[in-house]
Amino acid sequence: MSFGYSTVKAVPDFNDEFGMGDNYGIKSPMLQGLGATRKQLGFNHPLEASEKVFHKNKQHMEMTMLRNAQGLHAPMRLAMEIKASEKIGRLPFLPSSMALRDSLLGRDIEISFDDILNTSEFREQMGQPHAVVEKSLGIL
């Protein structure tokens, strides 16, 4: 249902005669954003791949130890509480601190790079609230 209106999505219009297209298969960061370029480059350091899954591996190890100590019900109950805490409803354009999930996982007592460098006021994801809600509802 477009009602005859043009789309809200911004499409960059540029002339390729100046060579602003793909540079050796890498998207231009000025046109596509830095995130699009980063996904194609891969990992820079061998430890970066390990650090990406550190929390997942740590949580799996803790759940295994909890199962061995208290039985199968304890990790299942904790996993249900974590899943329920991640589904707390907010509008799509409002950032979530995930404080309940962090307290269930024990991350509320530690300070990491995500707490300092990944705060919502420094992200480049902020958009028009109406456009973000309409995109999440599938209107756009």
C-alpha cells in the first residue's frame, strides 16, 4: 500500500565517470557507510575471531557447570529467563540497555569495552523514529 507516494529510502545518486564505484571489490565507505566495508574485510587479528564468541563460550561453560551441579532444570530455567528478558517490548528506535539480561548473566558487575565504546549516543544508527517503526512493521 504505497498510496502513490515515493519511497522514503535514500538511494545515492552518483556519476560513475569519476570512479566512485567499487574500489577493487570493496564498497566506498563514503557512499555505503563504514559498516558495509568492514563486513567484507574479515578479521584483522587472530584473536578477534576468538573474542567475538568469548561470551557465548563462557555462558556455555557456565551452563554446563550449573547442569552438573544442580541438574537439568537450573540451566533451562535460566535460559528461559534470559530469553524472556530479551523480548521486553520497546519501540524499535529506542536503544535498550539490556540491564535485566546483564544481571542474569552476571555482566552487571564488570566493566568492558562495550560499556564505554558502544554506548547509544555514539552509534550511527539513529534514524527518523516514524521511518524506523514503519520499516519494522513492513510498511516501507
